[in-house]
Amino acid sequence: MRRMRQYSTATLLVRGGTVVGPEGLVEADVLAQGERIKAIGRGLPALHDTRVVNAEGCYVLPGVIDSHTHVGLDTGRFRTQDDWFVGTRAAACGGVTTVIDFATQSPGRTLAEAVEARRTEAEDAVIDYGFHVMVTDLPPHREDEIADLADLGAPSVKLYTTYRPNYFVGDAAILQLMETSARHGVLPLIHCENDDLVASRVDSLTRSGQTSWRYHGRSRPPLAEQEAINRVLFLAEAAGCPVHICHCSTARSVSLVGDAVERGQRVTCETCPQYLLLDNRLYEGPEPWRYVLQPPLRDAEEKVGLWKLLQAGFVDLVSTDHCDYTVTQKLAQDDFRKTPGGLPGIETLLPLMLTYGDLGGGTSLCHIVRLLCAAPARLWGIWPTKGTLQPGSDADIVVYDPAVESEIRADELHHAAGYTPFEGMSVRGAVRATISRGEIIYHQGRFSGRRGRGRFLVRQPL
């Protein structure tokens, strides 16, 4: 039986900051009563039992939603070394108050069993969480289960066009699942890489003895991603199904989505800080193991193109694809084929985006709040409970001090990996406080969240 928990009904006042929403900035206090926001306005009174958080000189943001994470990931071949306490603690220290992770339905297990098992694994979470369901055993015999995903609170399904044989799904099965999803308000999200192109490139590199980490970027070419996106969009159009494209690493990937939207399709996409800020020259550097991930880092000009498209509104949201593999796991073999793919990034998402998305401009700041808060809340069915600061919404609040300047250092972060791909990068500003449902769980460098206080989010279908 799942543990029952008691929550504080205290009153909390975030005083004197600049409240940032997707549409604008306003100098105001934010009053939380219990778990919800009670009021926003200037000069709100603090009663004798009200805890006050000083936000003078700071931005006050909605709690960040990282809607693509892999906490406690077990692929059957590799397992990350974090758990739900470690992963969500790191999130909280970076201003993330909600994660949407994955419940993997392995062959022979029902979707409901997959969600229930993952909820049990996540019981130690310190922030709120939801799941996309990774489907491996596909319709038609699972059609009724797809229909029940809304009742499970997880109305989205993850598919892969690569990773044969574990996760790979062929075109006929993708189309069938899209048709089923469209009937039941379920949103598919797709990892797009052409598996044949990847396999051919890996085979060619293997035959030439080029399997060390420095060749990883060559093993999964941009065309593999772009072709798969184009194909998935075509299938989604045929099925009449909305679709979300994961972790776009090239400008053309985003442009393909934009073209589909212009044709009238309901399509969204995301990118990640690693594709906006890093590039494949790092594979030629002294530590290429730090950057083994799928899709890999791309040419430097792709960063420029992605930023332009993001600023123009063609990227719907930014997530991390957080995977907390350790230095030991990464260094085990100098062979990209045998190295776990994925990077830690959940704690650095907000400071990186606020720094390199131009912290100084109010318009860009509001845009970043849309990308990190409002857009994922709307897309994944938790708006307006999450993703906004307004009366009645959960009191998920981040106080961000823009005056602090620092460099990202792995030994100051809270995940398990022991490294960060962003080591030494300068950031402007820092999280002063993270508040989750009215409770301060991180304040001025001190984490105080309670193990197991996070709640499973029952998300709404399309």
C-alpha cells in the first residue's frame, strides 16, 4: 500500500521580487496558503505566522517542468546510478519542481502494471512527477489499454525508430499506434533516428577500427534524425494524430516540424541545452566520453540555427533528456558502442537557459518561462495546476537571483554522475529558493526537501 503523507498548511509570502510570466513581468509579492497560490500583488500583508522569503532584486518564476528525464533508468544493458530521491533532489536544487519521466512497459506486462511499478520506484521523490508510457508490446491487443491511459493519468506514449531490438518500432506498428492514440486523446512522443542508417554507419566505423569515443558523433548522422522525423510526420498526418518530436539536434529537424505545422498538423518539438550550447568539436578534445549521447552533438553551425528557430518560436519547449550515468560507467571502455548514452543536466537547465537565452531582456525572459514552464504544462496536461503563477495554481515557485555570477562545477551539483558536460561554463544568476506546493525545499544553497513528499500527477488527455 502506498504511504499516506501529511502536508503543511502554513502561509508563505515571497516578497519584493519581479514576477515573470509567459506574457510579462510585474513587481509583486506572491502569497501561498497551504499548497496553492492565494494572491499576487504589491504590499501583500504578512501575518504573524507567515514565513517570508525575501525576493528583492530577484526574478520570481513558476517552478520549471522538465518533461523529458530518465531518473533511475534501467535499459536492461545499463542502469543509471541515481534513484528518485537523488534525481529529484538535483532537480529541486536547480529550480525544477516537476519532472515527467517514463514508465517502460516490457513485453508481457500491461501498461497499467508498468505505471504502477514505476510509481512504486518513484515513492522517494521530493518533487511532483508524471510519466510517459514507453510501449514495447504494441496494438492491436493493447488497444483497450491505450484507451485506459487517461484513467492511469499518463496519456502519452513514447516510441523509438531506433535501438533495435530493445525499443525499435517499425513503421506499420507506429502507424497503428498513432491511429489508436488519435481515437483516445493520447499523445505519442517519438525518438527519431533512422535505424538502418545508424546501423550502416556503425558497421562502417567498426570495420575501419574507428570505435573509440571520438567517433561517436559520426555514428549517428544528422540525416538519420531528419529522415526519421520526416517519416514520422508523414505517418502522423496519415493517422490524423498529434505527435511530439523529442530532442531535436539540428535546425532542419525543427524546420521540418515547422513546415508540418504550417500545413495544419498538430506537431510540437523540443530541444535540449546540450544541442544549443555544445558541438561535435568536443569529440576531438581530451574527454570525448563526456559527450556520448543519442542523438550526438552536431556541427557548431547547428547551434546557431537552433537558437534562431527557438527565438522565432519554432521550438515548443526545452527539456534535458537527463541520464545520470557515472564517470566510472562512462570510462569503462573507450568504445562508443559499449558506453551508456546520456548526459546529466536536470540541475543546470534553468541557469543555462537564463544565461545563454539572454537574461538581460524581459521579452526573452518571458519566452524562456514559456519554454520551461507554461508550454510543457499545457502540452502534457497539467495546466494551470503547474507552469504558471496565478491564484489557484500549485505554489511551485522559483526565486532566481540574477546578480550572482559563477561557473558550473560538478562538485557543486547534486546528481550522482560525478561530472557535468557543462563543466566550467559561466552562468549568470543562481536559484535562491525553490518552493514546491508552498514548501521551501531549497534555500540559499541548502536542500531541505523531505524524501517521499513528491506526488504523482494525474495528467489530462488531449
